[in-house]
Amino acid sequence: MALETLFICQPYAAAKRGALKPQPPVSYKTEDQAVRRAQRMMDGGRVAGVDVVRQTADTEAGDYDEPIFVMRLGDVPRIDI
């Protein structure tokens, strides 16, 4: 069981009627890399919004902990807590 921490940048594009369409997520080795990428995406105007999450996982076994939001920028889906 090899646990690793994943840092995932999840962008969203604007869709019809104000909806958001998830774009392909990108995984990074460090939180800083994921945060910088998210900021560049927003600065470039290529996305409506972006989430950066940290998630611990055993990818070999397919076991993933709940994601922890590091940053949410722009228009992102609402999360009910």
C-alpha cells in the first residue's frame, strides 16, 4: 500500500445557460505547481473557473480519500456541505 498525495487542478468552461462544463483535470507533483497553473488559467481567460484539490490515494488499490479544496477561483460548481 503506497499512499501518495495528489494535487489536482480541475478547470471548468462556461456552457449554455450559465452552466459549467468540467474540463480534463491535470495532476501535479506539488501544491504550488497546481496553484500556479490554476492562477495562469484564470489570468489567461481560458476557463470560467478552476478548483485545486489535494487528495491522498493508494492508486494501485484504487482507494482515494475525500478531496480537500486548496483553492477555488472564478465560477466553480457549488458544493453542499
